[in-house]
Amino acid sequence: MPTRKSSILVVDDDPRILKLMKCDLQLEGYRVTTAAGGRMALQLIENEEPDLVLLDILMPGMDGWQVCQHVRQFSQVPIIMLTAKAQSEDVIHGLEIGAQDYVVKPFSVDVVLARVKAVLRRSKFPEEMPQATLTSGELCIDVAQHTVRLAGEEVKLTPTDYRLLCLLARNAGKVIPPERLLTEVWGLQYAGDTHLLQVAINRLRKKIKDNPRSPRYIATRSGIGYIFLLSSNSRS
């Protein structure tokens, strides 16, 4: 039986980009749908459930930021932002609200295709945890349910937050260097962006109420990397 082709929704108010991306993605074997605006994109994501969304940010009406935030209320579909906004603050904001990757315009189609393949691969074949549930102190990671709880209360994490926490927890007791965290969570193109990692670690610590000066879960090993700490009452 032939494998199902992955479906991709391209969202952009520029008809030339929609035409270009649709043509190139179809040549790679993907099923492609397009939307010229944010509200139309939301309807298509909800009704058609694509495997991935390529989302422009600067659109009239509902922009890409708003679309991404709305989507994360009902779907974890992978999102790659396509935009002319190249400042690091914009990249960090996009990742914070739930995007998996970020490509700056003008872009090479080959680069976009490579990012698409990488994000789809990560979403279809997520790295497995060595056990279904990992508990450290009051923090519980339920891999089967893709949920994280702190003292019994669910912690709202973005997909990036979750991948980062799982990577750390999967290697509990081992120091993971920044390059590995950046490469495995965000992709090879972010391997040297230590500022992005610091922001993400700080955000994650706040969400799980972890004091960096006296960490219970995530500790910094200066000049080396980060380590997930297991308390004496941890269990799987």
C-alpha cells in the first residue's frame, strides 16, 4: 500500500509566493493547500488538519502571530514561520508562541524544503523517552499523554518547551551541551544561538517554578551545558 503523502498548508498574502511554494512542494510529492489570509488559514487547519503549516507573519487583518496563537488553542500541527522580520527578538517570539522553525525572506526554496523535511521528520518520529512517565519531585512528565504536571496541576508548555524538557529529562543526570540542545530541539541552523537557548531555558524554568539559584529540576553547568536533576523520590 502506498504511503500517504504529507499535507502542507501555505499561508501568505503574496500570490507569487503561494504559487511558487505550491509548485515546488508538489514537485517534492507533498499535497498542498494554500490560503491568502489568516482567517481562511484557521478554517483550513481546523477542517483539513494538515501535517504542517508554512505561515507568513506580515499579513493584513489577522497576522501570522495571531494565527499561530489561535492554532495552539486547538492543534499542535507543526508551524514554520516565513517572514521578512529577521530580528532575533522576532525569531524568539515566534518560537515562544509555538512555531517549530523560522525562515527569513528572501529565502532559498531549497532551504525551505530542507526545513520542511526536518520538521516533518521530527513530528512523525519523535524521540522516545526510556519510560512512559518520569517523575522528579513534584514534576511529572507523561510521555504517552504529552502532558507535564507540577504538584498535580498541568503546566502549559509550547511544543518547543516540551521537546526541550523531554530531551533534558531523557538524559537525566547527564550534562547536555548547548549545541546538542539547539540542534535537536530547533535544528542545525540554530547550533550557535546560545541566546535563544538561554531564553528558552529561563522560560521553561519559570513555567515549572524552578529557581536557577537553587534548582530542583534544571541546573546550569557553567561553560558546559544543562542537566536535569532527579530527586531521591523519582520514579518511572
